[in-house]
Amino acid sequence: MKVDILLGMQWGDEGKGKIVDVLTPQYDIIARFQGGPNAGHTLEFNNIKHVLHTIPSGIFRPKAMNVIGNGVVVDPVILKEEIEAAMKLGVDLHENLLIGKKAHLIMPSHRLLDKAYEEFKGAGKIGSTQKGIGPTYTDRTARIGLRMGDIFSADFVRKYNSTKEHHRKILAGYGFTETNEDYEKLWFEAIEYLKTFKFIDTEIYVNKALAEEKSILAEGAQGSMLDVDYGSYPFVTSSNTLASGVCSGIGVAPSKIGKVFGIVKAYCTRVGSGPFPTELFDATGETLRRIGNEYGATTGRSRRCGWLDLVALKYALMLNGVTDIIITKADVLNDFDKLKVAVAYKINGKEVDYVPFEVNDGIEPVYIEFDGWKQDISKCTCEDDLPKQLKDYLSFIARETGVRISYLSVGPDRVQTLKVNIE
């Protein structure tokens, strides 16, 4: 067996949570491999809307085991709240949630550092969620971070205080005096709560499962264009969001990777600062935001909206080796007379078909236009039900990218997901 991967191909918010929930019945194990509680994966089923931040999105499927991999950073307070909310819906996470011992802990002082760094950047701020994600990954690289397995150590409090003192000195250098003792109290209470759950060596567990012919789906957070190396740096997240991140994030060899599902919203959105070539600042952009309910699941911030960017999409597909595209939120475009897709960029009067090193406001997208389908597709149950204009739109995407479209989401509920074969 091999590990299949599900990733976002844009700037996040592509609908990964819903699609993982839909695909989970095909898998024995769902594993998160990177990111932290800055992610928000929304699931809708049985008239319930639920948002997950750290827990893998297969948690509501009773037969699936869910793994928080070592590439994830964990805030115990947020994870505890998530677990308690899921348990209210009748799920016993003591049975189907496994926590990787090598996942790093987000400390209360990491949140303070995040805020201090963002304030220091002023007008150049990146739009951080200020949940301590970046500083935690920084400490991991600097080899002073705390890991989930450390909470069982008799030396844990000493290690915690040592790292906290390091953070205090940094904060003092920024003249940052805010404290969060109340959050620290909740943090230690959450640590004790989490000790009642199952902890594993992720890499041992995953490879043993593969040897036993168990199927695994690795779930990514954020989006490919937010990757710390290949995204629109510095307006990126702090982890590797690409398929390559799975190998280090859960501990598998590259030869163990199977299918790569790329989630693509039928248009584009972005939260926070950073370049966004196809962003719409007019009534069309506002209509996309309103109909698509484009507000962050984690922060509640309004998402910036724009037309589909085929240049950025091809770039993400290339980096990830995507085998199957899954299109989400096609239903948001039901009422548009015309749709546009960016097929190239014009930079200083020259047309290019690739993502350049510097993506800035000087980029002008080159569009082609499509007729809208002007009908409700939310009741469609198979590919044959889809209007011709939508099929033309999808066929163009598949043909231009060279990757088949295997699923299409026509509404927010898990049942509003069609298996298609568009090439």
C-alpha cells in the first residue's frame, strides 16, 4: 500500500475538510502532516456545520483512525476545545485519535512572540493569525522547542520554563510587555487532559500500517501557494504545504506516495496580506464573497476574492505531482453571466505563462472568458446532470493542466460531491 495525499492548490480555504470527510470511507487512516490551529477545515453533514483546526477531518467517520503527525504544531488549549466539541456530537476521540509524540507544542509565549513580530513589521505585516505557529516552527528549527512526548517527562516543567525565559528575553528586546498568565493556566490544564489520549511514534505507526496493507490519506492544511519555500514569500505559512512535506511530516519514504489529490476552488480566494494577481476589487468580487460565504473558518476575516488563476494552478500542480483534481464551490458561480480565467501574466508589457520570483502589484492577468451556466447545480447527482457551460469550463481546466478532474463539489454538504471523469 501507499499513502495518498490531499492538498490545497491555491492560497488555502479550498474545501479540504469536506473532501477529506467524503473520501475517508475509502481509507483506514487519516493523517495530518503539517500546519497548526491556523487552519480551519469545515465539514457539513446531517444539518451540522463543524470546523476543525488540528484534528484530521476524518474524525466523524467511525471506522477511520486519525493521526496528528509530527509535522503539526499543537496548541493544547485549542486541541482540548476541539476534542470536547467533537465529543458533544457523539464521537469518542479516545478511540480514534492518535497524537504524534514528535509534534511540537505551541506555548503561550509563542502566541506573544507572534503578536510582537507582527506589530514590529508594521505596514509589512503578513496577516498572521497570531496563534504562535511561526515562532513554534522557529523554535523547532533552532532545536529549543518542546514536543508532545515531552509532556510525560519528569523534566517537562524545567524545559518549559527554560524556553519561556528565552522567549521573555526576545519580547523584552521588542519592548513588548503583554503577558498571558490566564492562558498559561488553561494550557497546563489542557496538557493534563491530553495525557488521557493515545500517543504514538507516527513514523513507526504509519509504516507498520502500510506493511499491513492499510490505506492512508495524508491531509494537508493551508494551500500550496502558502508553502514556506515555494509560495509567495514572505506572505506564506511556516511549514511545507506541498506533497513533499508528507515524507517528513508523518515519516514515510518518497517511494511510498501514491495518488495526489489537488483541491481547487472554482475561483480564487486569499486571506491576509500578499500578492493575488486575479483579485477583484469591484462588485463581482463582493458577489463572490457574499455567495461563497468567504470568511475565514479560523479568524472570521473576509477573504479576498478573484477569478481562477491558471498560471498559479499549473505551478502548484507541477510542484505536487497531482494525479487528480477536485473542484469545489462550483455552485457559487451559478448566477454569473460570464466567467474569467487567467491564462497568463503580463509583466512590464511582456506576457509570461509562469509564476515569477517576484509576484507583486505590477502583474496584470491575461484573461479568457466563458459563458456562465445560469442554473442551480446543487441538485445534480451525476456528471450527466451538469450543464454544458460548466462541462466546458471544467474541460478547459483539465485540458490546460493535463490533469483529470475526478470529483466536483456542487454544495457544502458531504452528499453534494459528484464523482466525475473529465479530461
